[in-house]
Amino acid sequence: MRITIITVCYNRKETIEKAIKSVLAQNYNDIEYIIIDGNSTDGTKDIIESYRNKISNYISEPDKGMYDAINKGLKLATGDVIGLMHSDDEFFDRKAVSRIAARFENDANIDGVYGDGVYVSNDKNERLIRDRIGGIFSLKRIKEGWLPLHPTVYLKKAVIDKHGLYNLDFKIASDTEFLLRYLYKYKINMSYIDAYIVRMRMGGMSTSFKRAFEVLKEDYKIYKFHGLAAISVVFLKKSIALRQYIVH
């Protein structure tokens, strides 16, 4: 089974090498690794080029934002299963992709998997900031503001081909729309892996406090778009997130 991993980036010279090394260090052999760079100007491209012989496909060109870049990667992907590795993040350990592949191999009926993740501080100490435990999937939980952690979600290519790419009408929270469309609207068959998949750094587009209000507004539009009680679901979603923070 081939697993495609897509990394999209723009001016991420401080973190891109860790993300790349994390993918290359996986003990699973059949990985297609695609990197989509938005024509970085800070030296990111030089770092990527130094690993060019270990990357399956690499594009560097202007794009319309992160989700446009992800869509480019999805169109290039040839693997049986596809997931993301954001340029600020790393796999939790060397066996993460093996666990994902094993779950698909052991259950032919599932459409996708997800697992757990941790958020760490964006400094050399990498302090644990937030613990994100996925738990068992249910439609009831989605109506109560729950969604799996996006970078832990891996889906069969056939399912993505059927249900479509990221919606570029949403600039900051299109991953929320994507997950709702797949899990809530189309009710695909998901399986929970009770293990940590990723380590995420605080400060990326999805975790920046400066963008929190914009994310809130887009989340409201997205939940309303999918026919859910948007105000209450967004409130519940934020409440869930607050409970995940670690008090030091």
C-alpha cells in the first residue's frame, strides 16, 4: 500500500527541514512524498532542494494560499491513501505511518483514519501546550463541536476523488469544511487509531492567536453552510479546545 504525504509551505526555512526529516525517517517504505512550495523567498527552497533526490514530486510556484497548494498536491498524488504533514509539524515517532498503513490493511471497509496529536511551543524547549486526543468517531460528537485533528486524518485516494478537494471559498478554515463534508455530509467510514500521530508547533495559521477571530467567523459560516446550529456548535468547539490546554 502506497501512502502519499503532502507538505505545503511558504517561507518556512526555520521548520521545513524538521518536517522533511520526520517524513524521511518513517520506518514504512512505500511513501510518496510531495512538497508544494509557494515560491518561497527566505531560503526554504534551498533546504528542499538539498533533499530533492528523496522527494517524489516537488513544485515551487505562486499559489492562492495553503488550501490551493494542498489541492495541487492532491491532484499529483498517486498513493492509495493520502495525508498531510504541515511544514511546522513532525510525526510523533518513526512508526506513525506504519500504524496508519496497518489499520487500512487490516480493515478493507474503512475510508479513512485519524489519531491523536500534541501541540508544542514554538521554541527550542518545545513545551507541551495542548493535548489533542481524538477519541471514537460519532456524528453526535460532530454536532457537539468535535472534529478529528486535521493533520492526523488519512483518507483513501478513491474517497477524495469521489468527494472533492478543499473549498477555496474558505481561506483560513477550509479544513473544517473539508472534514464536515466528508464525515458529516457523506458519512464516510472512519477508524480511530489510539496513538499519537503528529507533533504540531503553536503559531501556524491554524493555531495563531492573531487569526483566532477570523477562524471563528469562517467556522460559523462553514457550520451554517452544512446545516448545523452554527452559533452553539462553534461555541462548543472552542470550549473543547480550551479544555485541551495543559496548565503548567
